Amino acid sequence: MNDRADGIILKEMDYREHDVMITVLSEQYGKIAFTVSGARKMSSRNKGSVLPYTKAEFEFDYKPHRTLFHLKRARTLKLYRPLHEDLTLSSAAAVLIGTADALTLSGEEDDDPKAKLQLLEQALDLLAEKEPCDLVIACYLSEMMQLFGVGAEVDACVHCGKPEAVVFSSDEGGFLCHECAGSQEPMTKEELMRMRRIVRGGITHYSQVRQLVTPSPQDAFLLHEMLVRHAGIRIGAYQLYRKLNRYA
Ligand SMILES: [Zn+2]
């Protein structure tokens, strides 16, 4: 009775007349959903605590093997105000949130929700601190793809294992050597080095990556393409982010 979970709200949707349903990536129970009574009424005490991109503590009665619960109370821990006030930041946050949602499993099926929540929180913190969105997204995508089992190969040619790279191939899922790249146009040394540092460092070692890398929209683009080809997952919010930044 009265179980508690800390988590970040991924989605909010209308549910019945005055209620909403929120999806939360929680530290203790993985990805779960709550129905929130009266959250659409202005007077509701839960109103402020059910906004997407918010970290909160949720109080509810946990029952094993279920993923939908009724929310009793929520207490906001982090509001991420800058992410709600700036359109570009908000669209970048939506990419992180969309990735977290797509690459975590529901409830107990996910084996490491704590690590995933930490990564998401770290990435949202970086956006709120006005770190370059392109680099934060690339580092986050890359590390989440590794956790999901579709990480990019940047140590050697993904085909033949030769420790040489001339191009990063989204189709093949990593670096290709001169021979295996065939007629594909080679990338510059800087582009290859950037991708290697992003994939090796991820969000966990973001500060080191940031010192060595000049952010470019290309990295997140190649990693997202790889996610589409290798996992069949397309992050809808990423298209909007590219449009807003006039990349597409
Ligand atoms: Zn090769």
C-alpha cells in the first residue's frame, strides 16, 4: 500500500472526461502508466505534476504484473522549465523522450529501468543547461541504442573487422573499411572521429565528448537512420526537430 516511484513523464493523454493517463519511466518499476483523476480540471492538485518532461515522485498501490495504476498523489521533483519555454529545446526534449519511450519495455520486462532513467535525466539536464541539442541527441541516441542491443560498431569495419574506417554506414550499422565501402563516398577524418567519440562516450561521458567534438546535425541523423534500418523504429519527434532547425 502507498508505494512510491520516482520517474519522468514520457506522455500524457486524455482519458475519459476529466482524467488523463500518463506514461512514466520509473526507476523502481520500469515503464508504467497512471490514470490521474480530474487532472484536466484547473483545480486539481495533481495538475502541475502530470506534465511531460517532468520528474516527479508518484504515490500509488503497486500490484505485480500490472502496468496501469491509479495515481494517488504526485510531487514534482524537477520541472525542466527551460524545456517548456523554448520551442527548439522543447522539440529536442521530445526527441529524447520519444527515444526513451521507444527503446524501453513495459513494466518488469525491462531489465534495467534505473540506468535508462538516469540516462534520460542526464540528457534532459544537459538540454536545460543549454548544451548543443545536436550533440546531446546524438550521444543519447547512441547510448540508448547500445542498451537496446543495436549499438553502432565504431572500433573496426563492421563487415570484415579490419581496424580501418572510411565511412559510417547506417545500413550496415557502423564503420566500413575502404574495401567494404565500395563506391560509397568516404567521410572526412573529422566526421569519422566525431562519430567514434560520440558512440564510445555517449551521454555517460558527455563532458569528455563535448571537449573534443564540434557538434553537427549529421551524427544524430546517421544514428537515427541506423535505428530505422536495424530496429524498425522511427522517432516521430525527430522529424519535427529537423524541420524546426531547417535541417530537412
Ligand atoms: Zn571491411
